Amino acid sequence: MEVSCSKCNGSAAVYLPYGDENLCKKHFAESLEKRVRRTVREFRMIEKGDSIGVAVSGGKDSVSMLYLLKDICDSMRVPLVALSVDEGIKGYREGTLKIAAENCRKLGVEHKILSFKKETGITVDEIAKKDERMRTCSYCGVFRRWILNKAAREMGLSKLAVGHNLDDAAQTVLMNFLRNEPFRLARFGPSGGVIGHELFVDRIKPLIRIPEREVAVYSIIKKMNIRFGRCPYAHEAFRNEVRVFLNDTEEKFPGTKFRVFNSFMSVRDALGGKFNTDETPMRCKECGELSSKEVCMRCHMLKELR
Ligand SMILES: [Zn+2]
Ligand SMILES: [Zn+2]
């Protein structure tokens, strides 16, 4: 027997176990869009007067986010531009950059590509050759955030949207607990960073309450041009353990990922920034960007690599 949508007579395309709900394509897309709008409103991610940068890698999360934010920003008359980072990963990044560009063209969104080589003098391929401790992902993450923040600020953008979904968030929360890193956890959230500092462009995560699987379904339903695939250097062993554990637990106990995230949000509010007050942000003496130490992580890592 064909299962029908909980909201209409159409045939169901998606089952949401945590809500025990079957939805047709149309009602699933509407539900997801509504939830993203609610998150954006709840955490005041986008407001009148903002100008938004969207970090677009070409994967399903960032491209879906671009589509969703384009709609939201248009309805609020808030300008939006897409930023992609070319880390210099041969055989992988060229394809995703092309896809990012195609989606921007289709939506009529300005697209800017920022390069690792130009901004730091080194590509991820070069880093991987020098890196013996399997830390390529850490280098890449630090450099990418540094480049995006600097570019967004220089372009006069007030917020930078990143495509972290609920799975990413639940993984990060659990990882920080398992590693006893409350300082990192205190800085984590739906919008984050060194809020309000002139050198820092606030980061927002509009997909933080959308499970990864649903983002993937949405991108397919909307027939987006997307590259499914992983960076050849992705080898975050610990995160993978946590991902597998969360996926297994979610299957047995639907709603687990939501509960991990919601628990974190309650604890975070209760902490009231307890772990966040003893660091006075300053300017890195090498690059002049925001830093918690005399030399920022990016400049420290660059020295390590030389
Ligand atoms: Zn329906
Ligand atoms: Zn620096």
C-alpha cells in the first residue's frame, strides 16, 4: 500500500522518524524551509541592514543553504554574496568550484573565489606533503576560517553563513564533551565567534537544526547541481567514530541528534559565558588579524610548515 503524506493526499517521499511523519516532496520542502526560517529568526541571524556572505564549497549543505538564504535575503531585501575557497586540492576542488559557480549564476548571486596560495602562500596539496602527523584538516580549517573572515570583513559583510547541519553540530558537541574541552564548547553555537569585535565577522549556521539526511533529500528534491563526495584528505578519525555512534543511536532512538543539540543549548545558556571571559582578543602581531594570543593560529601554523 502506498503511504500518503501526513498533510495532503499526495504520496509520501520522506519519512521523518523523530516526528513519526510522512511527507510528500512539496510538504517536506515547505517544512524544511519553515524550520530554517524559524532558526534564522530565533537567533536573529539575519536582520534588516545586514549584508550576508555565504560560504559555498559546492557540496549539498552549502548549496542548499545558498538556495534557502537567497529566498530569505530577497524577502528581507538583504544583500547576499557567495564566497568559495580554493584550497588547492588537485582533482577535487576544481569540480566543486565549478559547481559553486554554476549555482551562483543560476541564482544570480555574486560569487567570489579566494585562494589559499594567494592568501597564505601554500596550498593544501603542499601542506599534505609536509604534514606527517595527519593534521592536514586542522591546518586547512584554520586557514580557511582566517581567509573567509578577512575577505568578508574587507567586503563589508556583516555576517558569514556556514553550512553546518544538525549532524555536524551534534558531533562537535559530543566530541568536545569526550575531550573535556569546555572552552571550545562555550564558543560553539548557532551563531558564534567573537561577537561584536570589529575584526570579526559574525558566523551564522542557518542549517544547525536540519539533519544531514534531510539536507541531502532537499537538495535532490530541488534538483540542485551538487557534487557528492569527500575531500581526499578527510580523515578525522575521532569525528568519524562519533558520527557512526550518533547515526546508530539515532536509528534506535529517533531524535537523539536533536536532544544532543538541545541539551548543549540548555547547558550553554546556564554557563552564561563562564568559559568565555578570560580571553581578551587582540591583533596578531604578524598578520594584524584577530587572535587570542600574540601570534594567531594561522601565522603559528605557517611558521610550523616552513
Ligand atoms: Zn503533502
Ligand atoms: Zn596572524
